[in-house]
Amino acid sequence: MSTASPHTGNRADQMPQDILQLIAVIEELPSEYRQRVQPALDRVKESTERRRRILGLVQDALGQLRLDMKYLVFDLEATRRERDAYRRQVEDV
């Protein structure tokens, strides 16, 4: 599995629009209010980014699982064909 994820990009692309709007509104607040709200906003941003990263990892893992399942089904079908061919050979002897 590659280390580059299709879910990576700049942070603004990953941040939901409502969070970006909230950030813009808070940035317009007077300094004293902004300083009081900033720690909570930072926690919201961090948790949002963490959820996005986790979601990307889960999506990547599911994609890999789907691919692995396809290989397993292919291998199972090939094994069954080989078994059936062997049985026919044994029965013909």
C-alpha cells in the first residue's frame, strides 16, 4: 500500500465549509473576544482534522480490504477449479 493518500491536500480543502465560516467570523471579532474563543476554536479545528485523517485511513483500509477480497475470491475459484479437475482425473483412472 502506498504512503501517499488521495485524501491528503492542503488543510483548507479538508476543513468543512461551516468551520471555515466560523473561523472567518471569529477572526473578525475584537482581540479580547477572539483570544477567549481561540483555544476552543483550535480544539475544534484539530478534532476536525483528526476525524478527516481517520476517515481517510478507514477509506484506504476499506479499499485495500475490497482488493484483498477480490484476490481471495479469485484464488478460491481457481482452487475449486483445480480440485474439480483433479477429481475428474482421479475418476477417469
